[in-house]
Amino acid sequence: MSEDLKKEEVCEDCENQEQTLDEEETSQEQDESGVSIEDLQTQIAQLKDENLREHADFENIKKRLEKEKYQAISYAHEQFARDLLPIIDALENALVGNAKQEANSDEVVKKYKEGIELTIEQFHKCFEKHQVKPVSCEGEFDPNVHEAIMKVDSKEVKSGHIVQTLQKGYTIKDRVLRPAMVSIAK
């Protein structure tokens, strides 16, 4: 029996020593790294939060780029339309010039006028197809779509209203391609 007791005491001593060694190793690991489990959990929570924020920022950037891409595609033909504007101006001016000469005109001038009218009509159809519209030049001056070239005295038109259109303006969808050049009443 005494041998059994001795064996039990030795086993208990071994277990106590192992437990003490385990606790010391754990405390040494904690002391060596200087970081507790709570600190690690706090760091994990911070990293998760940071990850979520960066993911949200990424999604916002992605949406903004998608919107900008759509706008770039939507307005891709803007420069083309802007380049056509002087052509239609020249044709319209030729038509006005021919109308003044019509009192002395012969058949040739009438044919030119007819051709110019058809060409202008085709331009307007093309512009309509691409959502290019002329700016209205009636009524009050709007600095968003009109450019005042001069102010004139007028008894027939209210102050700040358009007296004469010197050059048509055009919009494409909701953007101004070119403001209308106008004279306004003082």
C-alpha cells in the first residue's frame, strides 16, 4: 500500500508540476509578445471595421466610375455635333442672302435656295436624331444658354429681354453645345 501511496503522490506531484509549467509557459508567451487576447480581439475588430470601410469606399468608387462611363458614352458624339454647327450656320446664312437677291433672281438662284433648304432640313433631322436642339431665343435673357453680345435701346422689348439673335445656340440633351449669341434690351 505504501508503494501505491508513493506512486499517487509522485503522480500528483507530476501533474502539479505540469500544470505549473503550462501556466508559466502561457504567461511567458503573453509576456514575451506583450499582447493579451483582449488586445488581439480589439485589433481583429478594428481590422474588420477597416476592411468594411475600404470595401464600401471601393463600391462607391465603382458606382461613380460606372456613372462617369455612362456619361462619356452618352455624350461621345458631342464634338461631332459641335463641328457640324458652322456648316448649318453657313447654309442658313446663304439662304438668308438668297432671299434678299430673290427679287432679281432667275431659275438658278431658286434652285440653289431649294437645295439649301433641303440640306438644312436634313441637318435638323440629323440633329433631332442625336438630341441636338436649338436654344430658344425669345423672351428673357438666360445666361445659361445665351451670350449677350451687345445691349441696345428698344422701346418694343422689355429691359433684359432678347431683341435679336445674332447666332443660334444649341443644346445636346441637357448640355449647352454653344450658347446663342444675342443682343438684349437695356
